[in-house]
Amino acid sequence: MGEKLLLRALKGETLPVPPVWMMRQAGRYLPEYRATRAEAGDFLSLCYNPELAAEVTLQPIRRYGFDAAILFADILLVPQALGAELWFETGEGPRLSTITTPAEMDRLKPADAIHEHLAPVYETMRILARELPAETALIGFAGAPWTVATYMIAGRGTPDQGPAHRLMAEDRATFDALMGRITDATIEYLSAQIDAGAEVIKLFDSWAGSLKGEAFDAYALEPARKIIEALKARHPGIPVIAFPREAGERYIGFAKATGADCVALDNSVDAEWAARNVQVDGCVQGNLAPGHMITGGQDLVDETRRIVRAFANGPHIFNLGHGITPDADPANVELMLQTIREG
Ligand code: CP3
């Protein structure tokens, strides 16, 4: 058997048909996911149950034959492993105990103390490495430090990341200490995922778009560069996908500046523009708007073809611009795959 398609694209190969997977491909739009989640009890119990977490990771692979599986877990398990409280309010999203003072910062655990708490996640990865089909690549992931910090500082998701920007402005020392702790913990966590079988790493910086100018350099670009450098030093050749969501113009040069093998493009970025300005440096991933998974039809087919064509002259991994939503129709995923694979 030849090398997995996703790994070939990440090495810079232009393939006749792009490999494809979807952010949040294991999720509530699938009835089999909802059944397994009910069996686990709740979302966090599912994340920490290796057999069931591996099962939901495999569900979309069985149903659709994606070219990659992404570990089922959440970016907020790292703050929890550092000692923050974490729970999910039904219908609202995550809640955490907040870190905004030097005293709260001091109570966090050191970066290398996270492994005991995260051991079930590593076990999920080991199960997946054994059970995945031979042609499917295995992706591990973490949140990028800025995005994780926005949740740790605010204690919840925020529309404009206001509390994190405020701490950055008012107590830079505490903000930097938190960013540093998350960065070190992320290196530890991802390194352990690779030891457990991850073949690709993805860094999710969902809120990178709210960082501008020097703040983008210091808190989106530099932490990604540091994490990628450390991972590649410990695990030579490990490919990394960086997702500085809504970075806009700052997508240009991001891969070169951070050492990422691929940048993931959100759906606010025009594919032709990105082919000219971002794909020139290597592999890109993206960037169909997730809304098409709800609406389907000819628009979905046309837009899928347009993206495939725009990126056809360089390395490309087809994906959505953000996660698939719970109200998506599983039949539209099938239509997207057919369109990509049958032209
Ligand atoms: O992509 C995958 O399938 C892998 C698993 C994965 C999840 N979350 C599972 C999940 C990944 C990679 C994430 C990343 C994540 N988590 C991000 C970054 C990517 C992004 O979407 O911007 C963020 C910001 C989080 C934090 C988080 N987790 C939020 C804000 C929420 C609530 C919003 C929601 O969709 O309900 C979650 C919950 C979550 N994480 C779910 C899943 C499948 C839904 C939980 C459920 O089953 O109720």
C-alpha cells in the first residue's frame, strides 16, 4: 500500500483528487454519535471514556470513508488538566473557573503535571492507531494558547474575547505567564499524543482573528512557532496543520513564519485569493462554508467544485471552513464527498 493521501498532501504533493475530512466530523448531526453520547452520559464523560471516544471517532470513518480521523476530545481538557474547573451548560457551551490574578495563576499545575489527568485521551489515541483502516490518517489536536487563554480568562466563550484583551492590556505579566503555561502544556500534551499514535497534529486558534498587528505576532504566530519547533525537535517529520481562524491577510506567510506544513482556511477567505497568496507556500486545507451542510443542493455542488478547482494546482486537503453544525443533514456530507471524488 502507498502512503496515506493526507500525508502526501502535507508533504506538498498535488493530488488528482484532494484528501478530505471535516472539522467536528464526529458530532451531533450523526444519530450514532447522539446514541453513544447518551450511553456515556454527557460530553465530558464521553471525552474521558477511551472505548466510547474511539467509537465516535470511527463512526464518520465507517459512514463516509474520510481520509483522516481526528481524535475525539476537546481543546478545554488542557485547562482542566492544569487544574481549572470545567463543565458544559446544556445548550449554552463551556464554563470554566477563571484565571485573572497572579494568585489564581499560581494555583495552576505545572505543564508537565497534566499527563495523569489526560491519560484516557492517550488511551483513545492508542485504540485508534490499532483500529483505523490502513488508508486513514490519524490527527491529534490541541487549542492554540490564545484561544485556550480566552476561555480560561473569561470562564466561557465570548463574542469578542473582551476579557482576554482586557487582561492583556491591564496585567501583561499575568497574561504572559498564562500564555507561557498553556504553551508548555500544549507541547507536553501533543508530544504525548504523537507517542500514542497521532500521525498529524492540528492547532486550533479559533479566535486568532481578534488579534491585530503586534498582538497577532506575539500571541498567535509566536506560540504556534514555538509549539511546532518543539514538536518537530522531539518528533522529526511530524506534520502540523495550523488554523489561525479569521486571520485574513495574516494567513499570508503564516506557514513559513511558524514552520507549519499546512494552514487551514476559514470560509471568509476567498479560495482563488488563497491559492495565489497562501498555497504558494505549501499545502492548504479548507474551505467550504459549513452552512452548505444544512442547505445542500446545487449550491453545495457548485461551491465544492469551485474550491476543488481553485486549489487544483497545488497541495490541498478539502475541509469545511469551520466545524459542521448539529443541524447539518448527513446526506449533504455524502453529496459533498461524491462531488469531490467523482468530479
Ligand atoms: O473535530 C472533531 O470532530 C474533533 C473533536 C473536537 C471537539 N471540539 C468536539 C466537541 C475538536 C477538535 C474540538 C475543538 C474545539 N472545542 C474548539 C476549536 C475549534 C472550533 O470549533 O472553533 C473550541 C473553541 C472548543 C470548545 C468547545 N467545545 C465549545 C465552544 C463547545 C460548545 C459548542 C458546541 O458545539 O456545542 C464544545 C463542545 C464540543 N466539542 C462538542 C463536540 C462534538 C459538542 C458537545 C456535545 O456533544 O454536546
